[in-house]
Amino acid sequence: MPLLEATDVHGGYGGMNILNGVNISIEKDEIGVIIGPNGAGKSTMLKAIFGMLNVTQGDIVLRGQSIKNTLPSKLVQQGMGFVPQEKNIFPSLTVQENLEMGAYIHPARVPAMLEQVYEFFPPLKEKRRQQAGELSGGQRQMVAMGRALMVEPSLLLLDEPTAGLSPLYMNEIFNRVKEINKAGVGVLMVEQNAKQALAIADKGFVLAAGQNRYTDTGEALLNDPEVAKSFLGG
């Protein structure tokens, strides 16, 4: 049974479809990466999975149970974490306060989960008393990812986790994604840094005009000349 299986998903905003039949499936031990041009429906697909827009056709199944159009608050309780691209931290709160905000459904687990998050992101432990808004862009992204992990998700959704980061922090975030996945968390992320993302992906999904254009392993997509020409810059 796949961890997540989305089949023929249609949906959008204000009666206009942006998704026109997207299919995505990942196992619990996999990293899935969604790439494609601007306007392809990448971030929209993540929001559809996380119940942030209305799915009008198709189905989305988490661990064998349909979650189509389920409220985000319910999905968090069912083991899904989501890190949006923007406004994903509380800048006036400290790093540790941000993390603790993520564990509201499991308050008794806060000490244990803090330690686990600090193991994934050692810089955060050093800066745990510092206001999150004072951190670098890469460190703020670590805070956002760490907060999502505080609910002990089985599936972590990441929307452009390396957007605007330096190459050094981009590589650091990708390395942390791999470590999180090795710890037993399935990951599905949208990325503009397509080559680097596919290099760590078990599965890749190339979207265009709200549909799957290519679906394969990350390695196969990297080595596909048509994918390289159209979506990876040659």
C-alpha cells in the first residue's frame, strides 16, 4: 500500500481548474519531487493534498484512507506535515517557541521531539533562544521544517524548501531531507532547483498545464534527454 496515492486529481480556485488529472504515488520510505515550469500546478497539487483547495474530481489516499477535501487540521492529526514556501515561521517568537507551536496536538511529546529536531538541525539548538526572524534564510527554513516534524508526521510536504537560499544552504536542506526520510518520514516536495532535487529523489513527477508530462525515478528523469531539454535547462 503506498503511503500517498493521488489519482486523476482535478481542482483549482474560484471554479477554474489548475489541476487537470494529476497522478502521484510514493511509498513510506521514498522522497518524491514535483518539478515543472511556472504555472504547471506544482504548489497547487501540494495544497490539494493538504486540503487547502477543493478537489473536484479524482481521489487522494493516505495509508489506504481517502483524505480528499479533508481539513488541514485533521490531516495534521492523521500524520501529515506541510511547510509552505512563504510565511512559514513566527518571526517574533524564539526558535524553540516556534518548534513548540508545532506540537500542539502532542504536548507530552514536546521534550522528545525537540531533541529529535535538534538532532536533524544542530544549528537550531545553538540558536534556540534567538528570535526566528533574526536567522538567515536557510536557518529559518530549518525552523519551518522542524516545526512540521514536531507532530511526528508519516508524510512531510515541502513547497520550494530551497527557494532563495545560497548553494551552501540549498545543499544543507537537501541533506537534511535525506536524513529525515531515512528516519522513516515520507517526503513529497515541490522544487525549482530541479536537477539537485531529482538527484535525491526516488520518484519524480514532471507537471505541465496541470497534468503529468513525465513520471519516473529521479535518476531516469535526470538522464532523459527530452526532460533535460524541456525542463532542466538543456
